[in-house]
Amino acid sequence: MICVVIPCFKVRKSILGVINKIPEIVGKIIVVDDFCPEGTGKYVEDNCSDKRVEIISHVRNQGVGGAMISGYMRAIELEVSVVVKIDGDGQMDPTHIEELLFLINSKEADYVKGSRFYFVNDLKNMPFVRLIGNSILSFYNKLISGYWDIMDPTNGYTAIHTDILKMLPLQKISKDFFFESDMLFRLNTIRAVVKEVPVPVSYENNKSNLSVFKVLFTFPFKYSSRLVKRIMYNYFIRDFNIGTLELIISLVFTLVGASFGLYHWWKSILSGVPATAGTVIISALLLILGFQSFLAYVHFDLLNIPRKVLIKSRLIHE
């Protein structure tokens, strides 16, 4: 069975239209009312006759991640095959669900994301500020997740096999807007294969609930934390490989070169005697070697993207 989970917060005007467009291939629709001030869950219950719909209501707002975790856990209980995430604001066209499912059904991916960046014409409708913001976030997401080939990591139109969901620590995944980024980080730690498919998005009359200030003040710490954890999991705890050595050499040479240079620079200031050319060369050489080793590590990381799917069974359309 295919299940669609729709996290809902201030989407009363568009939610019924989204549900009506969901194709018959989907056997279950879980609407998660994340303590919506508009009472979206109750509104759907009173006005939607689709028998596939089930309502989950939160007694307090948890964020899009919290809503999705509730939906994922319920989907696991129902023993569905695949869970598709669609936002309730009408930006995502449900008719593209089968395109996401294809890669899972063909066992080419464990987790599939829609991408807004395949077709240039589609970008004309994206607000300029959002386009720049997504580009910056995309780079940081590539860095922390290790999925360097994912062009639109913040896209929320996704499909995941429940075999993979059962392998993830759902309760540890970020419950706010960092959810999409954290999902990729968690998927990389289990070496799940992530792919993208081009999916257009409509921004007409839609306003994002994401606060720019929250991103600026909370995301940097979360990005740093996930990056350190990914490196430790993949290069020190779970495996020790050439990438590990390149990273260690990079850190050692950079720290020694910087420390050596700063020490002699400060010493020359106090004594009034300029550092010798040899001293400068040694410091520069160590820094260059450190940078080269870091580039070698990044190259290894680029080649270390998971390629072998983890799902054990094919998706059955019911």
C-alpha cells in the first residue's frame, strides 16, 4: 500500500484541493493537524468524503518534522510499503507521485526527492530571495549530508520505503524546518541511496512559514553538529579509510602550519626582527599541504556517495 502524509499548519484554504488530486494508486492519506490555528484537521474531517483519509491531531505545535514523524510512525503501524510526503499548501502537484515511486519500485533508490532545479523555466516562478536562500542551504546540505549529487536537498516532496523508515531513529530527527536536512544526514549514516526526480512547484499565492531569522540563528549550529557526527560515523567509527587519513593529514598540517606561522609572526613583532624567508616558506608549505589534503578528502567524500539500495522488496501497487 502507498501512503501519503500531509503535515498541516495554516493550509485550510488549499488542503481539500491537494487531497482531491491524490491519485487512486494511493491507498491511505494521513492528514496531520499540527495544532493548526485554522483547525485544518477538523475542517478536513467535516468536508472531505475520501475514505482513504485519516486525521492525526497534535495537542501542541511540533513543527513540520514533528508532524511527519507522527505520520511516519502511523504509516509503519499500518504496514504500508512507501510513504510520500506532500505539503498541504498546494505548492506540490500530487499527480507526480508515481514519478517518485518509480525509482523505489525499480529498486534504484531508498528515498526519492522532488527537485525544482531541473528546468530553468520553472525557476522563473520562484521568488528571488527564496532562490538565493535555497542555493546557499543546498550547498551546506551537500556538505553535512554527504549527498553531493542532490541538487534540491530542502525540497519537501519525498517518498521513502518503510524498510528504510524502520532503520532510522525517528524520535531523534529534528522536528522543525531542519527536518529535511536532518533526514538526509540520518539516511547517510545508514548508507541509504537517495535520488531526485524533476517536479515543478507552484508558488502562486503561497507564503512560507519558515522564518529567515530562525534559519540564521539555529541552522548554523545544527549544520556544524551534523557535519561532525557524519564525519565521525563514516570515517572513524564505522570505517577507517584513505579519506580518514587525508582528513587527519589535512587537520595536522593546517594546525601545525598555522601555529608555527603565528608563533614566529608574534615573536617577530615583539623582537622587531622580521621572520626569515625560510620560516615563512615552512609555514606556507604546511598550510598548502593541509589544503591539498583537504581537497583530496573532499574528492574521496564525493565518490563515497551511497550507491547500493537497502530495500529488500519491490513496491507493490495496491
